[in-house]
Amino acid sequence: SRITIINGPNLNLLGIREKSIYGDQDFTTFLAALRDAYPAVALSYFQSNHEGAIIDKIHEVGFATEGIILNAGAYTHTSLAIADAIAAVTAPVVEVHISNVYARESYRHHSYLAKNCKGVICGFGLDGYRLALESLLTR
Ligand code: DQA
């Protein structure tokens, strides 16, 4: 099956940024290992720091793939436009956060996206992307 991972703002700095919260592994290394572990899955990857580019990508893959794994970063807590994009497409979307957002600042406790998603995974580090993939493959 075809699954797309979309990472939002600042997630290009994984392994460099706030390591005590997000860990020291870069996403490229993690993604290579994930692809090796799931050879039957066509796993696409897209990262952008721009809200509109994330929306364009959701439109592009959201009718053409079996699922989207989305870590929208801080846009999770602000973006009605990304929430609407998720509602607009047919592919199921799983919301992922590397950190446990509920153990952090209260402004990270609310997600505009979650109600339009199949489910939410947070607090398991990068393994959350694998858990999201499992959930999309077993439906
Ligand atoms: C994050 C959590 C968000 O609150 C934050 O703005 C991020 C990363 C996470 O993966 O834990 O950029 O989505």
C-alpha cells in the first residue's frame, strides 16, 4: 500500500533541535530503517515549514494513497485550514507527535486536527510513526 508521512514546521531539525524533547535521531536515518522494516509499503515522505505547502500535499496524496501520517508540529494547535484539508480528503489521517504533548505546556493540549483524524499517537518518540503505520495497515 501507499502511505505518505507529512512532517510540518521545524521537524527538518530533528536530531538537532531540542534533543531532550525530540531525541537525537535525524528523520532521514529513521525513515530508512522504517522503509527497510516495511518493504511492501510504498512510503513517501514530505516535510515543509509552510502551512499552504502542507495543505497542497494533503490534497495531492489524500485521494491517491491508503493513508497519511501527519505531524503538523505547532500548526496542530493553530490551523483550522489544515483541519479542513484533512476533512476534505478520503485517505485516513493519523496525527502523530513525538513528544507527549499532554505533559507539556497547556497550549499544546488542544489539536484542531484530531477530530478529523482516525486517531492520535503521541509520546512514543519516533516509534509513533511506526505505530501510526501499523494502524493504517490493519484496518
Ligand atoms: C510536536 C509537538 C508540537 O507541540 C510542537 O510544536 C512540535 C512537535 C511533536 O512531534 O511532539 O513542533 O508535534
